[in-house]
Amino acid sequence: MDAVSTTDLARQAMALVLLVGAPVLGVGLIVALVVSILQAATQLHDQTLSLVPRIAAMLLALVVLMPWMIARIVEFGREMFGSLP
């Protein structure tokens, strides 16, 4: 395995990490934005009010997207181990 293939493998792994993690983080970002707008409108500034819905939404997204995430990771692992000499 030369340096070019190692660099390409690392690039593919980083792209997979971004692809798998982005939906859950996106859900957390959207929920945090909605809660912060709601807090600004009602002038309630409680820390737990912003944390609990964000965690709950991210956990729900993780449970819903878990089969897709696992399939992508397994596919990458098969490609990686299949390309070994």
C-alpha cells in the first residue's frame, strides 16, 4: 500500500464520517435554532429548556437513521477489506 492509496483511503473515511454524522448534527442544529427563537420570543432563558429538546431530537434522529448509518459503514468496511492485496 503506497502513500497515494493510504491518502485516498483516509479521504474516503473522513467523507464517510461527515456523511454519517451530518444528519444527526443537522437535526440538532435545527432544533436548537427553533428553541432559541422560541426563547427569544418568550424571554425564557433556561439552559435546560434548550438542552433537553435538542438531545431528545438527536437521539430520535439517531434511532431512525441507525440502519442507514450501519449500512454505509459496513459497505465502506467491505470495500476497504476487499481492496487489500
